[in-house]
Amino acid sequence: MRPVAVGVLGVGVWGEKHARVYEAIPEATLVGVYDTDTARAREVAARHGCRAFASAEQLVGACEAVSVAVPTSGHREAVERVAAAGRHVLVEKPMAPTIADADAMLESAQRGGVQLQVGHVERFNPALLAARPHVSAPKFIEAHRLALFQPRSLDIDVVFDLMIHDIDLVLDAVGESPAAVSAVGVAVLSENEDIANARLEFADGCVANLTASRVSQERLRRMRFFQADAYLSIDLFEKSVDVLRDVARLRALGPAIAIDPRAAAQAIARVPLAAESGEPLTLELTAFLRSLRGEGAGAAAGPAGRAALAVAAEVRAAMKQRAARWAAPSNVGS
């Protein structure tokens, strides 16, 4: 495949990771970067052997595709600029600060005749890739995403910062948006909610319980899928997967299924799945570029990014409603 000429708009911590990956993969030719912090742009360009452009317009004009990694508040403007120039674009998550912005971005991509994909990188976690073929009609999903406090992305709450990863994975697994959403969130070290829990209820009866924190004392990224024939436990941090199945059903599948002798006398057998090696961001950006040449589906499509954003907005609204009830003066004893 002929390499795609690609650039990066915004080279903060995450934007530089895009530049590093593009420099390394054969599917890309890293043309350059742009950032409003010119010193930072020059530093990143020197480190990754490309050009620091003097303006976003100059960078876009020199590329076939662009990664947008500017702050979320600038996503719409950046994507509309890239699409208007007829360049394909991958925008980091969350797709936009509002649904109206996301819709405008989708419309601009359609007008420009270009692909708009969204950086929901957890889709490319090797553990999730190994587990995904085994997920079928889940009835209960549980996710915990806990992170240490970092002084970044504090302009958005933990739902848009962290939980949106798991919202996207749940929507992809269930195949529809929730019928009901309830949530609670607490601001601890920033002005926005730093820890949140959400319950998503779907029309088919599935329920997803999601917890996200950016003020934890430990790092944890784990999902569990419970369904009629299996229970899948996915450690997204350690990149490992276990499938727990009914021993009788496993025996019915024949001798090709190895059962741990220690589990043979029990009702449930644990079967580990092999997860391929690979950095999720490298897998995602490779898929993005290959899709531009008609090879594969690419990263999360624009409408999927909008769907995750819409549910995240519902979770945020539910949190605010609960917080308002907490703040309302009590009439007890009056």
C-alpha cells in the first residue's frame, strides 16, 4: 500500500503519540505537525523527523489525512477546516463538546466527500479484540475504569474523559442506544465530576453498570460481559481475557476444547483467550490509514462517535439532575 501523507493538528501529550506512531508505521508518511505553541511543535517535529508548519492551513494543504488532537473545544473548527480542504480526518475522543458540534462535523465530512473517524482507541485493545467475537447478546455488562489523578483534560468531566471509552464499547456490543440512563457523579479535585457511576438500560433487557474515576489510588480497566452461554472477564490494562463457561456445554463441543482437569469436576470452567500483542493506538491508526485505501473498516466511524457522545451527554445530564436534588433545600421539619 502506498503510504498516506499524514499530519497531526495539536501535539500535546496525546497528539505527540499520534506523531510517534505515524513516524513508525509503513502505512504513513508523517509530513508534519502544527500546534499553537510553536516551541512545542518544533520540539515534537524535531523528535519525529518532520516539519513544524507555521499554520494549520499549511499543514492540511500538505496532507491527505490529518489526526486532530487539539482540546475538545476546538474539535469542530479543526475538523471543518480539514474536511473543507478535502482531507480525511481522525478526531480524538470525545468527538465534540456538544451533539450540535458533532452533527456539524459529520455534515462537513459529507460535504467534503471525506472519511471522518473517531479515536475510540479502546476498540483496538488486544484483549477486547480477542474477546469481541465471543460477546453475543449480553444481558449484564460491568465496567470499571480507574485512573490516578493527572492535571490534564480537566476542562471536561470524567464521563467525557474516561467513561466514554466504555460507553462506546457497550454500544458496539449491544447494537443500540439505551432506553433509560441514571447516573451519579462527584467533583473531588477539579471543578468537574472526577468520579461517576452510570446505569444504562436497553430495550432488550440488557443492563450496563459503568464506573469511572480519575482520582483513584490504583489503575484499573476491566469489563465483564454476562450472557446466556458465558461470562467474559476482560482486563484491558493487563490485556488478558478469561471466558467462564458451563463445563457440560464445553464437553458437548468435543475434544478440541481443553478443560483444566482441576475444573472438570466443577460446574464452571475458565478458558483463557490468547490476546495478540500490539499497541492499541498503533493498531487504530494503522486501521484508519488502511481504510482510506479500501482495506478494512478503520477506526470508529463518525456516527459511532456521535452515538457515544449522545449517551455521555445523557449521563452528564442525569448527574447534574441528581446534584441539583442534593443541593435543593430540604423541607423536612418545616
